[in-house]
Amino acid sequence: MSGTAAPPDLDFLVVGSGPSGVHAARTLLDAGAKVRMIDVGVTRDERAPMPPDRSFLDLRRHDPDQYRYFLGEDFAGIPLGKLRAGSGLSTPRQFVTARVDELTPHDASPGAFSPVESLAAGGLGGAWGLGCFTLTPAELEQMGLPTDGIERGYQTVADRIGISATPDDGTPHFKRGIAGLQPGLDLDEPAEALLQAYARHRAALNRRGVHLGRTALALLSRDRDARRASAYHDMDFWSDHGGSAWRPARLLEELRRHPRFEYRDGQLALRFRGLAGAPVTLTCHNLRDGREEEHSARRLVLAAGALGTARIVLRSHGGEGRLPLLCNPYYYSLCLRPGLIGRELRDRRHSLGQLVLTHDPRRDGSRVTVASLLSYRSRLLFRLIQETPIAVPQARAILARLQSALTVAGIFHPDGPVNRVSGSLRGLSLVPDRHGPAGDRLHIDFSLTDGERAAVAASQRVVLGSLRRLGCWPVRTMDPGMGASIHYGGTLPYGADRGTEPGTGRLRGAAEVWLADGSPFRFVPAKGITLTLMAHADWVARQALGS
Amino acid sequence: MVPPQLEREAQLFTRYLVSRPVDPAIAARYAVACERHRLTGAGDPVLAACLRFPALIGFLDAGCALHRPQHPLRRKLFVLTAILETTPDHADRFLPRGFGAGGWLALAGAAAAAALKAAVGLWLLRRLERRA
């Protein structure tokens, strides 16, 4: 074992550089702490081609080399076979999940659970859809999070990343209480038409607990410092030219220029040890020389993602035991808008979620189902042709003509609270595996009870029915399998014996270890949780500083 | 150098998909993609029938779409479709467009052709499977 002597003044080790890790580190640095970030830090191959800074239609019609970045030079970006979690990642973003199977293997019953994890610099944030959702007090309470602390975190994070949003019917449900927002981004015509239809049916939909509003996005509508406003090139799925999209890798670059910050990549965190009042020692697998390496600091902040952090904690406890798991059931529905068939649409648009439809069956904000709505164009038609059970030339002829009228609804359902899910049907444990560098793999059990399935189906019926009422006809609903929502949590829940201390974010039984990712969430809401993950990381970092 | 079997597939499938002769660059990309995705289909009776009787490709494609969506024929057609879609010469076939009455007729024609091909294709596929 090779050792890395800790500088005597090293205050914090932060594991992971995703949305949680970079914001925890930023808060720690702002308070004067000295921070070392431990990360595998996979980056995009700089030799791999990236799309030029031009619009989608311009590239499609004129660039003879477009296949290199749309499909990959070896055509690995053509997803064949059954739909699965992560298969929607565009070719230039596939580095986000690189080396995961090799370094952090998992197994699950076939088809039962397929997680998407990242070991990349910037984590899964490198492929984030940029949707920013604030949660209601009822949701935060179910998650075990302090409303005041998280709302302060929302503001801190919004000030750091820049969010564009327009006040509307969605404000109380998913974008309340943040000041200093940029004006909302322009909508495309299908979204404008949907909002007009909503205005006509608003009263009836609201009575059913259904609301529609524009998505708040971490995509700039105005220039901000060195970052340019969105150019509406419809290339957001493929590239981040101009820096209008906020990604964790951007903040990581800023952190690396800070004199009290040190970034150690090529390190897979394995386990920690440390007694109360003593420094924490983190053992890592050095990917460059294959040896184990130790890092010590006064405190440790784990932000390796709910599954990554679960591995580290289980190993630190001798590999024994089983942890719970939460994950949103997720489906997506391809909807046809008959009123838009044959219409010529504007080229100027962004590719991200345009609108959000919420269904709040209890009217108290505690169990909201969410449909994120976006138009289908820049993801390339062959993916859709593949899902169409007719001959390819006819599928192309039909879908190309219907494309302007297609809307994709990504439907997320809440999961939890953790004490109500069946521990026998869900859980994580480590099993020996000599192939992985840690000598283990994560075994995942995950299935829903009949009652959970019924609740999901009931809410889904209301969401799809509401879309039909708005003239958006669901023609095919697809199930990419459990795990595809890419929102995981509840592995070390707040308040549980083997979990996290409420009000502090500290891991129980480990005096100097804090959890800054989704591991402690007792409930995973249907709304995208990335903004809340970042706000939570800011709050946990403040608790760790103040302890 | 594109292997002869893949060259022949690229020729036939390109003509089937976009009614044009294959460009050598497209055939080369098709060969690389087939190798990357390990799409051989060697000895498969459906693929053999397509190469021997190109007029059957449309029917067998339609039959597989319903009955065997992961068949090597379908996978090979998807790969070539993706390559054609990301080629400027063919891009407009895949992009959204406004249209009038003629477009509605084309839509109806495509739907009718899809149904007819599916019916014949299922029958053909079953016969081939029985003989194999």
C-alpha cells in the first residue's frame, strides 16, 4: 500500500465531482476550508469529434462528417436491442457512463433493475437535462430535509449556476421561492400550442389537481459573465457550446483554480475508517498503478451518488448488511398532436424540456406525478423508427411527416417513503467478485408491490388523460425498465438506525463522515431532484463546517 | 476494403431504404458498423432469402418488425438507416417538413403499404421458418 500523507491542515475530503460534490466543495471553500476532492474523473476523449457550433438543421444538411459525432466513429452510438436505461445518451455524452461496468460492477435479476451511474468528472451532471425543480415543503418533509435549509440552498445554487424561468401556473408547484432568475427561454411552437390549449381547459384540469407550466432550466437566456445565452441551435442534446448550459464540470474547473482546493483523479474510493475526534482515513484504489492509497483529513463528505456511497459505506462496515433503495418508476409516452401535422415549424429552438405537467392527487404537494414534455427532432429519427413495428421505409415516410407533431412525455412517479417500501423486494448488498478492483459487486433487488404498481397506473391514467384533453394523444407508452429514471436515494435514510442523523447530514456510527448526495433522502419525489441534490449538498456542507 | 457479402447487403439495403445506389463511403461505414455491433447473420435463412430475392426484402422486413423485431435483418436495416440519416444527401428524408394534400396522400399510401407488407411478410416469414 502506498500512502499519501495528509497535509496537517487538510480539512475535508470530498468524494465525487457530480452536482452534489462540486457544490459541497464550493460551500466548504467559501467558508475558508482546505478541500481535497477524490474522483475517478473519467473525461471525454479529446480526440473524439464534437459537433461544430452550428444549428442542428445546418449540420444535418451540410456537414459530411456529421456521422462522426452523431453516431461515433465506430458507430457505437447506434443503440440496438431492447430499450434500456441510459440508451438515450447521445454519442458525445457517452463518456459519462464509461468504465462503470469495469470499476463498479452490479448485478440484478434480469430486467429487474438497470441503474445508470457515472465515474466521470462532473458525474451524471454531464448528461443532465438541466430541469430545475424546487420541492414543496410537504415533499421536503417526507424526504427528511429541513425546509429552511434547502430553500436557502436553492437560492445559493441558483446564484451559482444561473436559472431561466417564467412565472406561471407551475410556479407554486415546482419553481417557487428563488430570486434573481433569468427570463424564461423562448418556447417552440408545439409548446406554445399546448399552453394555449391548457388556458382553455385550465379550470377543469386544476380541479383534478393537474397544472402545466414552463420548465425552469439551468440554461441561460441572457449572457452571464463568460457564458453566452442559448443560441437556440437545437443541439443541447449533443453539445454545450458557449457555456449556456450549466454542468458540474464547469464548477469543477473553477474549483481547480482555487488555491485551497486539490483535485485527485484516477482514485476509486473504497472504504473509510476513523473514530470520533480523530482524522478520517479514506482508502482508494489508484487506477494508475493499481495500488491502494490512503488520504486523511479532519472530515469526509461522501457525494459519490446513492449507489456509489452505499458501496463505500457497506465496505467500511466489513461488507456486511443490506441497505434500502428508492427509485422513481419512469415511463415515456410518444404523443401525437393532430393539430400540428403538416405544419412547418421554426428552426430556432432549444432541445430540452419545454413544459412540465404535474398531477397532485392529494392537493397537498406530497405525492406529485410529473410529465416533462419536449418536442422530438434533434434526437434523430432512426431511434424512433427502431421502435415502430412496420417496415423501415414506411416507418421513415410516416414518422418524418408526423415529426413536427410528436411530443415526448417523460413521466416520473414518486417513490417512498422508505419505511413504507417492502424491504424484502428491494435492497442493496455487496457480494464478492474478484473481477472488480474492489473485489466486490453491488447486488440489487428491486421490484414494486402490486399496490405500488396500481398507484402508478392510476396516476399515469390521469396524466395521459390530461394530455389527451390538451390535444396531445399518447400513441405509445414505453417502459425502459426500473432504474431508468436515474434518480436513486434512500440507501442511508435520515433517521434510520443504519442511516443518517436528521438535522446534521452526518452518517450514523461514523462521527466525521457526512452524506451530501441522495443517500439520506427518505422519499424520492417525481420532480427532477438535481437542484435539490445541489441545495442539499450546500446544506450538508454547512452542517459539516459548523459541527 | 468492404467484404463482398457486406458490400452486397449495403447495395441492396440502400436501394430498398432510399431507392438510390449505394455510395462507396456509405458501404464502408456500414461494414464498420456491422463489425462493431457484431452483426453477421451468417446462415440465417431470412437474410439469405433477402440476398437471393431482393424483391422480398420489404415483406420480410415488415414480417420481422411484427414477429421478430430483434432479427439480424432488422438490426442491419437500422444500422444502415442511421448511417443514411446522418448523410447530407439523405438528411432531408428524415427531417420534419410542412406539407399539404399531397403529403396526406403520401401518409395514407405509406400506411397502406405498411399494412400490406406486414400481412404478406408474416406469411412469408412463417414459411421460411417452417422450411428451416
